[in-house]
Amino acid sequence: MDKPSFDRYYRYDELTEVLRTFVREFPALAQLESIGTSHEGRDIWALTVTSAATGPALDKPGFYVDGNIHGSEVTASMTALYFAWKLLSGHGADADITRLVDENSCYIIPTVSPDGVEQVLSGAGWVRSGTRMYPFEEERDGLQPQDVDADGQILSMRIKDAGGGWKISAKDSRLLVPRRFNDNSGTYYRVYTEGLIQNYDGVEVADAPPRQGLDFNRNFPANWQPQVKQGGAGEYPFSEPETRALAQFITAHPNICGLHSLHTGMESIIRPPATQTDKEMSQADLLRVLEITHMGELATGYTSFSYRKLNDDIYVAHGDFATWTFEQLGLIVFCDELWDVRARGGKDYVELDKMRKEQDLDGLEEVEVAILQWNDTQLQGEGFVDWHAFDHPQLGPVEIGGWKRLYRNNAPPQMLQETCEKMSLFLLAHAGAAPRLRAEFHEVKELGDRTWRIAVAVRNDGYLPTNVTEQAVKMQTARPVEARIDLAPGDELLVGNVREEIGHLAGYGGRRKVEWIVRFAGERRGQIEIAGQRAGRVRLQLQGAGS
């Protein structure tokens, strides 16, 4: 099939059709299923990519990618879709991708919040995650975001006010900057989100609580806190059909050993741990996570930090997906933040956060001036709407303008494919780090009287151990590797058990041997199966072995 376009954003129906086309065009590599339905009844699609010719998906190490747990972060869904295309189109053409698709299973959920994405891309409004009315079932008093001038954008409104807290930057007249404490001469403004005010009293303009205030990435059980402590949390963990669908899918696929949740907003790679510090985390786990993270930094150019640093130094996130999947399931997981227009100003998110905390207003102004200049040269001004007069039905004369919201935290269409490609390189590298179970006959020796010693050498050729993390062992979420011998009727197992627990194998060459003594009634028949929950499954046939 022709490559899909990655220079624009797809609404729900179009994205669904691209996924269905993948299955039609690559029937031996792709399967599509609905893992649940959203609040508004849309299917949440999961695409499985693996070669059917090399065995069932659950018999291979699994790798998981999702996008758009936040509805407005639409770069995420397109990046997930691009990763799927990279796998499908690369099979048979690229040796590394072919090996990955043959030996692994990749599970891709492009849009966790299809309702939110549809609302944002249709221009109906801006939403964090889902569209269910929350935390209140009715709209509350205050300013509700709305496209009051009917230009298809919800921007900002500014009103001249001698007591206002903003003024026009001397470095760029489009930019508003905070008024300094000792600034007492000039023209000042109040600034609001474009919208209408419910039950306006003629004086006070306060933001109304969000009509659709759910944050799916605060609705998971690890470190969860209720709404009063963590906005968007929902009534209880997994209260939303979208998050329940993810949980059910992940727990139904115990072969998953690596996950990525795609976001936008700070151009960074956020890694484990979350509730632990680096020192408290298993050092073996930490070293592996850091090595994989470094590959991500090289592929994307993004900065990286831990969830613990995020919570300690930047902002607190309770009940998020990554904390649940690492802390409770013991999986290596990354939150990838794919785009932030402020990075065009030459600062990464950690630097920007430090500048904000230290009230470096001059430095922050320089960043905003730089990204406006970038908008002029790289986007031909497309990302910013110049301030223009408007007669607001409640506030009277105002000016409306500012950054188009989509461009602040999503890649411009002409830069979308570049963003997708960088992240796909990281995803491919991490997926290739999975444990890879291998087994072969070490000894098949006749002892006399139709009795044979059968010995099998088992090894792990992958980078990660078969348990993936020590955290998984601690939480008892990774079963040890097991060997099972299945004999034909009449054959007798003299030494050994039908099922032998081998334990976990270290990465890159961890080895174990398992053996049995069997008396065969006739010719050697039967099968030996070596299975690692997260490392794959190998089957050896006894017939003809060692001959």
C-alpha cells in the first residue's frame, strides 16, 4: 500500500480506516481489535503487529505503545500510527525490523481517548482526556472557553486595564509579559482565555471549573489520590471505560515487557522510578533503564529525567499509567513527551521549569520572543494569530489573538513526520531489547532398554533478563521460565517432572540445563516446551532428536 500521509492529523474515522487498511494490506502481519468503547461509544482500537508464520502473538515477547491518553496531544496518535507503518512496511525490507516482527509482538493503541481527539480536531472544544462531565455534571459559573469570534480557534482575550498584570513586550509587540512589581507607568492588560462567562455579574471574571475535567493519566491505582488532592483523578482508579480497557488489555497480555505512553508538552523522556528514588530502585533495573533511556536521548535529542524527579521538582502526578506499570507490574515503561513549541526557543523543559521557579522573567521572555521568531521563519506566521479588535457580548471591546493551541503542544503538520520518525527509532531500539528465549537439545543418549536421557540447554539471547526487572520479581508478576515434557501414551517418565521450573535467565547469554530420563514404549515421540512469560516460547520435537 502507499504510505499514509504524515503531514496532517487524522480524525477518528480516518484513523480507523488507515488501521483497517493496514490489516487488509498486511494480513499476515497485522490484526485489529476493539479493546473497549469510550464514554461516547467509539471503539478503542489495538493493532497487533507480528508475523503469523512464526507463531501466535502471545508466544513472543510483547512490546506496547499507546497514544492520546490526553485528547489534545494529537502528535501522539500519529506517532503510534507511524510506528505501526514502520513495522509493517519494513518487514522483508529491513533486517532488524523483519527480525523484530518475526520474533516479537507489538501492540499499538493509537488513541486511548478517541472522544477527546475528535472534540479537539473537530474544533468543538479543548479537552484534557475524556468528554464525560466531571467533576460536576452541570456547567458551573465562570468563564467557559469558547470560540466567540467564530474563527475556528479558541485563543486569548486581552482587555486594557490600568490595574492589569500584563504588558506588551518591548521586544515583540505580539507578546504579553508579566508586569513587574515596580512597574507603575504604561499600558496594562487583563488576559483571559477566549470564551463566555456564565452568570456574569459585570465585574468578576473567574475561570469556571473544567466541564470535562477528567485526566485519564491520573486514573490508575498506583499512588492514586482522589479529586480533592489530584485534579482529574476520577471517582476511583479505573473508573473510566478507557482506562479499564487499557488495564484489561495489558493484564491479558502477560508477554508484554516494555511500554511507551506517548504524550506532548515538554520534549522529554520520563523514566522509572516514581515512588522510589534512583538509590532505592534495584540498581540492576536502574542501569538497564538508563541504558535504554540514553538510546532514546540519542534518537530524539530530548532531555530525560525520572518520574520521581517530576514529582519532586516539577509537578506531582498521582495515579499515572507509568507508575502503575512499573511499580506494580514490574515493566520497563517510558512516558515520551514529543513536542513543545518552547523548545524552539533553545531551552529544554528542565531549564524552563528552573527559570519559572526562579522567576527569571527576562529569560522566559527571551524564550517566548525566540519562538515567535521561529514561527515567523519556519511556519510563515501560521502558529500565531495577531491581536485584533472584537466587541465581546459581555466584556465589550477586547482584543483576541495569541498562539493557536494546537501548535503550542503539537508538531506543526510540516514537521510531524520528522517527530514521528525520531520517536520510532527509540521505540524500535527498546522493542529490540526484549529477552529472547532459545533452547536446543544438549544430549539425547540411549541408556538401554528403550531408556533415554534427554537434556535441553536453555538460554536467553536478549538484552533484558527473562523477568525483565527485579521489580517484577519483587511484585511476583513475572513467572519463572518453565520446561514441560509431553510424552506419547505408553511412554514413562522415570526421572524428572513433567513440568520443571528453570527460574529466570540473565540477559545476553543466561543459561540453564534441564533433563529427564524417559522409557519409550516404541519410537521416540512427544514434545518439549520451554516457556518464559515475557521471553517467548520454544518447542522441540523428540522424534528424530539426536539421531
